[in-house]
Amino acid sequence: MALSVSAAVLMLVMVWVLVKRSGLKLTHAIICALLGFYLASTSIAPSIQAVTANVAGMINNLKL
């Protein structure tokens, strides 16, 4: 659960930066958020969650 909250906060910050700095329109950001909600209710959601968890695990194992 902590991973999903952290990822959600990180993505929210990234969208805010894109809206403010890169000219992303708010309507486009809203459409992308709605797409995320619709993807979460499909059969592909577990695969997306597994890929996200694997990438987070790989980043966690990096030694910088």
C-alpha cells in the first residue's frame, strides 16, 4: 500500500510540473487520469501493477 501511495504522489507531482512548465493542458491531464481509472477496472490492471512493482523493486536494488 505504501508503494502505491508513493507512486500516486510522485505521478501527481509529475503531472503538476508538466502542467506548469511544459504546457500540458489541464484537460489532457484529466483525460489521462480518467484513462488510468478505466484501466484499473480492466483485466490488464494486475499486469500493470506487477510491472510497476517489478520496476520499483529494480530501482530499490540499485546501488548508487
